[in-house]
Amino acid sequence: MARRDVAIVATAQRPNEVGSTLTSVELILPVINDVIAKVGIERQKIGFWCHGSCDYMSGQPFSFVAAVDAIGAWPPIVESHVEGDGALALYEAWVKIQTGECDVALVFSNGKTTSGPIDRILNLQADPYMVTPLWPGFDSLAALQARACLDAGVLSEADMAEVAARSYRDALNNPIAYAKENVTAEQLLARPYTTAPLRAHDCGVPVDGANAIILAAGDAARSLAERPAWIRGIDHRIDTQRLGARSMTESSSAAIAAAKAGVGDDRIDIAELHAPYTHQEILLRRAMNLGEGTHVNPSGGALVSNPAMAAGLARFAEAAESVFSGSADRVLAHCTSGPMLQQNLVCVMEGE
Amino acid sequence: MSEADGIMRLRQPISVTYNWSAGPNATSHLNGLLDGTLVGKRCPGCSLVYFPPRNGVCPKCARILGDDVVVGPRGTITTFCVVNVPFLGQKIKLPYVAAQILLDGADISMQHLIQECEAADVRIGMRVEPVWKDRSEWGPSLENIAHFRPTGEPDRDMGVEAGAS
């Protein structure tokens, strides 16, 4: 079967914040209405709705069902939920469009990351078996990974600080970014360790956020957007969940996903990498062979605002917006999931 | 340590504490309960009054709910279930009735207990009123209402044929 051309035609994101007093449904509803208003489509024309979130974050089983209230599900709709980042829900929606069952899909995600100890919550969600009863949080595991990389000479603390300084400076131009600062790597290196060898700037800032994206196929996409961001390749790969059986100094799943998505076929203008830790951005750049000509995370990335379960879809939104505006022609969007870059979804998009 | 098989067993209690937020729309509802007032919310789109105000949005219109609306306290039973089966943790004497009650002025029903009458006498259309617990036991919860009881008013016509209930 020939692959259908599918594009992102609109995006909407909430400004990232800490300590939101809204319910998840109240958080989501305005971004869904926003993204629909941007393309001016009737709700009934949306053939598939797909949601990414994590019930552990609200501490309520089946809390994702409440999100259907934000959709306006009358008359009845076709919808699905992914217990994970919204970028994985986007992948499901892309597959749904490939089956020919619909032409237009709306994907959304939300994360009230600051309503609980996210480090512990994600560990309980993602790993009930492999490292019990130690319950190492994501920060601790990332610190082990960073330590392995430093010891192997793969990168230095100064390299990591460079990533953070660039991200914090780029975030100054992003109105919805949470953390932003005109800072240099030297200044950051003078700050204390939080989880050695990680400093505060090495770890993505947990925030509350929500976002939504509309995908459309072929002519539907052309009618909804002036310059759609066409998905040329998309691939999702997973490393073993046995942490001891993985190489800590490289990301093989990211490398395979990037190759399958066609990253190396041509230059990449902008890469929005979902790297919640500074050293992980370096590992990802290396795994995907991204060179000097690629601007990584002009939005500031997940380091400056990391709404868990929405930070990956945010990368897709940022990358697509750069195609809409014409500031880039060929872009990469990436999402990771699980500790130490366990899962990697890579997507290449192009303008026409 | 089990002496029989030499397998070590650990008890590892774990817990997570959340700062759960009711959201601005449910907050007026919960504050109302602290005060003994039943506060719902009206959808600015379809005008339906939600009690309780769910997650603060109208699921039909996908709009944030609007004005507070005081509803009840009396209401009408729209459907019910007689509970005869004992289960773990049961607090109420069998048989008892769990009913959906449409409070006066509200457009969606809520579930509560019916007491102070025989289970066999409960019917669709029956008018009921809340019986509040002692004020010292109140919190931001519908459990401030111990149960509902019949008011003795004539039944409301719920469009159900005779005998159907």
C-alpha cells in the first residue's frame, strides 16, 4: 500500500507554568479550541482524536477518561488514549490516517508535572519490576548515565553546560518557555551539583503544560494550511528495559529511529530534540549525526520547560511552526520516554 | 526470611503525595458544600446546569462552565437500585437504595442514598430532600448529606409509563 502524505497543519500550546490550580481538563480545553480555531475546521470533520497523558501523574486511575470532556464529544467521536507522551499519540494518529479511516486527526497531551514528585511518579509508572526495591528516580538514573559518559570521555561537564546555556538563552525568545536566562556556560559551571554530576541546569524544569496538534492527509492538509509540515519519515525504537544491558554512552534506539526516518538523507535546518537532561541532547545529536548546520532546540527545548507527557509533542509543535513560518524547510522532531533515553521517536518534516 | 526455602522477602511500603487541585470551577461547588449550599454551574453554550460541575467544562459544548447556580435542595429520583448484596466495607444496613437524584434546577442527576422509607416504596419520580449530617462533621464533600428522604410531595411525572419502574 502506498503511504499517504500526512502533514501537521496547526499547533497550539499553553504557556508553561508551575503549580497550576486548573484541573487537567481545564488545562486541555483551551488549547484544543485554539488549534481548531486556527484552521477553522468543524469538529465533525475531525475523524480521530488521540490523547497522550499519564494517570500516575494525577494519581487517579482512568483519569484520562475525563479528558474526553474537553473534546466536546457530541455527536459521538472516534478517540483513543496513549499512556505516554502526546508524540506517541501523534504516531498512533499518523497510523490511523495511513489506514485510510480518516483524513484529519487531532492529537493533544497534557502534564500537570508539578502536582507531585514527578521523579518518583515516573519511576513507579514505568518500572515496577526491573530496579525494585531501589526505586531510582529519573534524575538519579540520568546522573548515572552522565557519569558513565564523563568517565568514558564521551563528553565533559563544560559540554553539558554549553547545552544548558544555549537553551536558556534561546528560551528568551520563546514566550511560552518557563525557565530563561541570559547566562554563559562558565556561570552555570560555578553553580552547585544537585544530583552529581548533574547541576540544576542539567535537568529539565518540571512544569505544567498542554498542547494540541492537527494532522491532515493530502489535499485536506493543503486546504487547511498555507505551508503544511509534511511528515517524510517517522520511526519509534526502544532499547531494552534492562538498564544494565544497555550502553550508557550512546543511544542505539535513537540512531536506528533516525536512520529509518531518513534524517541523514538531506540537511536538517532545525532539530527539536526531547532531551530532559543536557548530556542526553549530546548523545542524541551524536546518534542522529546532527552537525553544525542544524540549530538544535531553538525553542529552548525540554530543559527550560519539561511538561511530562507533553514535552515530546511540544517538540513536534515547535518544529512544525518553523516550517509554517518558512524559517526552516527540513526539520526533525524527537520524543523520548522512559529512563535514560529508553524510547526514541524520530520524525522528519518538510515544507513544500 | 522464610526458613523453608531460604528466600528473602522484603516489605517495601511506598507512597506518593499529590497536591490535588479541584480547579476554579469545582471550587465554588466545594465551598458551597462547606456552607450547606448546593452550587452547580451553567454552561454558557447550551445553558445546561451541571451539579456537580464535573471537571469544570461542558462535555457537550467543550466550553468552560460559567455562572454559579444554586440548585435543590429538593430533587426527584430519576432511577434507583435496591442493594441486597453484602460486600466488604459495607456501612449501611441492607437492603438500601442508591438513587440518581435530579436536584431542582439542575440538568444532570447525582447519586446518593435514600433512607427513612422502605426500599420497596422507592420509585422513579419520587420527591426527596437532603438530610444533612451534624455541621461539626462537614467538609468539602457531598458526604455532608447523610442521605435523602421522601418529602411526601406528589410524584413528578418523569415520562415513565405506569409499572415501568
